[in-house]
Amino acid sequence: MDRYTELRSFVLVAEKGSFASAALLEQVTPVVMGRRLDALEGRLGVKLMHRSTRGLHLTDLGERYLEQARQLLKDFDEVEAGISAGRHTVRGHLVVSAPAAFGRRHVAPHGPGFQALHPDIKLSFNLTDSVVDLVREGYDMGIRIGEVTDPNYVAVRLYPNRRVVCGTPAYFATHGTPRSLEDLAAHNCLAFNLQGGQQRGWSFRKDGKPVALRVSGNLDCNDGELLYDWVRQGLGIGWRSTWEIEGELKRGELVTVLDDFALSAYDIQAVYPQQRYLPAKVRHFMDYLKGIYQTEGYWER
């Protein structure tokens, strides 16, 4: 068994917290992952991890080794990326994180087309609305919507996007059109909620300053696609991204309000950890998505 495989398996098990989760990512059995760790510990002659029915716990030496192992894997990938940067062949395992609804509609469906162009690539997608730690959780890149402030990440804009308040013409004909942020209190606002039912506020810009506004309505959920469907049904108004509703806006099925208060940019961005060499697999997949997103008429379909 090669040392790279042992090293990568140890890091995955430590980061995922279980052999089963790490094995799923590697597409092997938990038994295989256990054998890899046994081989690594046997070669080093030290115990890196305590295993019990209650879970996995790194030893003190394991904690020290994990930090060094991550750096070794990163250095290895950067060396390979530097050597292959000028080649056209894209190979390896690309692990991508993306928001749930956006990923289902506009990231993962393009995986087969990318693989058709690059048959030596293996793709794994994790679609979640949680903001993941790309480095700690082992992702090569992520798709984010909105501002990226983490200085440890590089952000590349794939397509412009805004967050707007919208609803059906029939809804506004019945309930009136809000002219100010204060008017939202009189409207049925369909909001995203957090665990326990706490609603996430809507963000605007007023007098040049950011404003977070708590809204209320008779329906809320933690699924963006369901909120999108409710808005289209005329059950209330929503704070949605233009990538999601561009077709409906073009057809007049939805209209926006309070545009003067909308955030100036809430762009669709690809992010990846700061590194000396950008792996070819990341660079090519970003370019591939950007080309699709910038195709005329794509967002209206």
C-alpha cells in the first residue's frame, strides 16, 4: 500500500470522524479504511487514533501528525498541479461543495458533461446550505452565492447575481405593492428558517448602509426550492436570487419590488483555498461552469 493512500485515508477519517463517512468519500468499505490506518500506525510504530464504540479520538501524537499530514498532502497536490498546469489532460478526484438548490439545478447536472470532456476525472458533489470548511472537510472547491470574506479563500465570480424581493402580479394586485422597507410588515413574507424555527432576516442597503430586517409570514421552511415554489404560487412574497427567478421575470410571472434597496451584488462565485498552484481540475471545472452560465438564455430556461 502506498504512503500517499495511507496518509490521505488517515486525514479523511480524522476529519469525518468515522470510518464509514471517510470510506463513502473514498468509495471503499470501512474495513479497507481501517486496514489503511493499521498499516500507517504499524509503519510509524505509534498509536494515532483511539477507536471505540463511542467514536474515534486522536492521540496527542495523532493531533500533531494530522496537522503535518494535511500540509504534506497539500504540498503533494501543489507539486502535481505545477507540473501538469500546462497540460490539457484533467485527471484526479474533484470534490465540490455547493448550496443545495443551486447545486441540484446548476452544478451537479453539469458533472456528466465535464466528465465527457475529461474522462480521467472523478467527481464528488456535496449539496448543502451549510457553509462548509473546505480545507478541514476535504473539498477542492466550493460554490458560494454572496460575498466571500474569508481571507484564506480565493473567490472567482462565475456569474452576476442579486437578491431581490419578488412576488406574483396577482399577489401585489390583491395586497398592494410595498414602497418602503417598513411596508414589508404588512405583507406575508415567506422566509428561510433556521433549526428551531428562528427566521433568517432579509438584507438590504438603505442610505448606503447595510440593513438586516426580520420579516414574518404564515409559512417558512429551511428549503430554498420550496420557498421559490410558494412565491410562484402567489402565497406570499420572497427574497430570492435573480439566478432562480430570471425566467419568471422575463415572462412576467414574477415582478420585483423595493429594487432601490436591493444589495448591489450577491454574485455566484467559485471559491478554493489559497495555494501556490491552482490544480488543473479546479481551474477547468470553474471555466466550464462559467462558460455554461454565460451562455445566452441559459438562466431563462
